[in-house]
Amino acid sequence: DADVTQTPRNRITKTGKRIMLECSQTKGHDRMYWYRQDPGLGLRLIYYSFDVKDINKGEISDGYSVSRQAQAKFSLSLESAIPNQTALYFCATQRTAGANVLTFGAGSRLTVL
Amino acid sequence: QKEVEQNSGPLSVPEGAIASLNCTYSDRGSQSFFWYRQYSGKSPELIMFIYSNGDKEDGRFTAQLNKASQYVSLLIRDSQPSDSATYLCAVTRTSYGKLTFGQGTILTVHP
């Protein structure tokens, strides 16, 4: 099983719908991140959490919300999806000590029509 | 100015050549520098990282830091077609932990 699991892997939805992307991890890492990737724009940080009680906005948090249900679970929600939120979304985890290496999930491809 | 910038490419090199990828960063307080490789439709995977105190070599890959000019390079020796991918540079302040990524450079190694 993957260390960082994202569900769903692919989702097509319509404008205005609420969407939740889920991320769970078995690495025991405290820190979790949600990134968005668009062609030519690299990875942009949406939200991050350093522990269960800590939630922080990234550079592009507008239109998104998150929930850290447990150390192992970090969900990203789009309350009312819009077409420009069509993108590839990655969850990542990071240990607290040592090098700040990120371990990524396989990604969730979201299409908003 | 973006915090981390890369030439989006594509960079095309022949098989067996050295591929040189560069990344500039704006925050002089950056302490850790990462190179990730990403195949099309896949998640990024770590190639290597370096701290601000030195370069690193790992097999065919070498990461070099030029602090004065604020750029970090990734050299790939004896490039192979399987190296064809997008290479993402990321930097962070060690004490903070949050990585900031560049837009990535597409590398194509042709036989």
C-alpha cells in the first residue's frame, strides 16, 4: 500500500458542486500539505498543517478549505467548484525533524465543467 | 519576482550528454534546496537535496549551489532517455519547513 493515499484519483464535476479530496498517510508524519499543479506553473501551495490543531493558508487558498481530522488524514474541500479549479492536486507529508523532504501522494485529477 | 524560478524549457540533450538544469531563488535566507523529478501524470519524486553548506553528488546526479548568485543547479551526466521528465526545484528555510517550488523544467533526452 502507498504511504500517502489520495482519493479520488480522478473526478469530473460540475460548476457549483461541493468536492472533497481526501488524503491519508501511514508514514506517521505530523506535517501535511495540499498543492495544486497547473501546466507551466509548477506546484502551488494551497494549505498546510503542521499538526492536528494547526492549519495554515498557502499562496492560493481562496476557494478552498481543509480539515485535519487526525494526524493521518488531511482533506481538501472545494465548497463551490469553478472551472479554473480544474487541476492536478497533490497531497504531501513531511516529517518534523531532519531534512524537509516531501513525500507525495499519487495525485487527484479534478475537472470542473 | 517569483520566489523560485526555472527555465520551463524544453531542454533537449542527446543521449550520453550532460544535462544542466538551473533554478534561481529570491530569499537569501533559504537553507535547503531540493530537486524533484516528475514523469508525465505522476507525482514528484525526490532526486536529491542539499543544504546551504555544500554541493552533493549521487551517482549521475550532482547538485551545486551558488549562494552569491542565488541559484542552484542540477547536472545529469550520461543522460538517458529515461531521464526525460519535468524537473522541479524547491527551496525552504529549514526552520520553517514549507517548500516553495519553481515551475519546472521539461527535459527531453533523445537517442
